[in-house]
Amino acid sequence: MSEVPSHLAAEGAEIAVRVTPRASRNRIVVEEGQIKVYVTTVPEDGKANAAVQTMLAKALGVPKSRLTLIRGQTSRDKVFRVG
């Protein structure tokens, strides 16, 4: 798993991610400054969003309650805000 830049854990930071649901394994990849999150969860009833939130929180070292999905509820491109 690539390192998610630690400055993104700052209060008020917005984190743009591209999500791939139904992946073969859970992982986070940082390529050319873009964060890609692969989750094994299916994209229904917010399950994939919850899995992405949990993985991002763990990678950033913050409680998942501090991450809020602000854009992209039903899109592959999502933006989370650190609260």
C-alpha cells in the first residue's frame, strides 16, 4: 500500500479519491498525486463508501468519524473532508 500524504489528515483538508469497487483486494494506491482506493465491497446501499471511509481513516491515522463524504455519493470520484 502506498503512503497517503500525512498533510491530508489536517482539519478541513479535502481528499479527492477514485474508487474501484469489487476489486480483488482492499488497497490504496497513490499514483502521480492521485489517490486510488480499491475495495472488495459491492457499491450498493453505501457499503463501498463506508469501506473507503474506513480504509482512508486508517491510512491517515484519524477516527473514521472525522471523515465526511462531501461529494460523489454515487460516483467513482469522491471527495472526503477531514473534520
